[in-house]
Amino acid sequence: MTVFEINAEIEKVSQKMEGGFDPETGEIIEPDMDAIRLELAELGLAKEEKAENIAYIMKEYKAAEAALGEEIKRLQERKAGYAKQQARLKELLDWLMHGEKLKTEKFTFFYKPVERIVIDDESDIPEDYVKVEFKIDKAGLKKAIKNGAAIEGAHIEKDKVVVVR
């Protein structure tokens, strides 16, 4: 269901852009953009009508993306709640068992020795055991280059992007 009046022919073409996957290998199949462009060009519609319909479809995808983002957030919160509940239940079992082994018809409960590393002071840990994530500050890099800094390995490239208002 859509709130926009999208031309059925253009909607059919846009659905081909979703690609798919090979059920045997699970591999993602990328859409054939050249075939899609050709099919769009052959539609008996004005360029303006094609562009407007594409913009409407983009709005629908943006709304769907936002809704999925909210649903993902909700499910992650729910997942975290289940993890906390499991930890509480395990703590309750520990309290109930008082360090003793317990066997029932359906479950066996016991303690297993484990070793955990405890970091007393991070600054004392040798570099060999520290992982550092490498991430380029693209915004800072762009600002520095725009302000005249000559930075080897990076440059600003002019390009155009489509904007829909």
C-alpha cells in the first residue's frame, strides 16, 4: 500500500532493482542495472513523470528504512532484556545450589572452574596485548585539505549527487 500514485510500470521496473538470491548457494544476485535502465527508457512516459515516480519510490524506501531501524532498536532492547534475565536466573541458581552439584530428572546442575582475566591498570598492559582500531577521520581530513594542508594519500574529488526535495 502506498500513499503516492506511483505508475504501475515504473513500480514494476523498480522491483527488479531489489535483486534476489540464489536459493541453492545463498549468494546475493545483484540486479542488472543496464537492463533496468533500458526498460525505463522504453516506457512511454515523460522524463518528469519517471523522475517523480522514482522520487516517490525513494520516499517509500526511506520510510521503510526508518521503520526497520526502529524495529531493530526495539528488538535489540528486547534481546538485551532477555540476556539480563538469563544472568539473573543464573545468579538465582547459584544462590539456590550453595556451591553443590544438583541432579534432577531433566537437568544436571554443577559448577565448572573458569579463568577470567582481570585488568588492574590498562596503562600497564604491554602494547602486544592492546588492540587499536584504525579509523580515518574523513571529516577532519577534508577540513585540513580544504584549509591548504597537503596530505599524501588523500585528496578532494568533486562529484555530483542527485538531490530530491
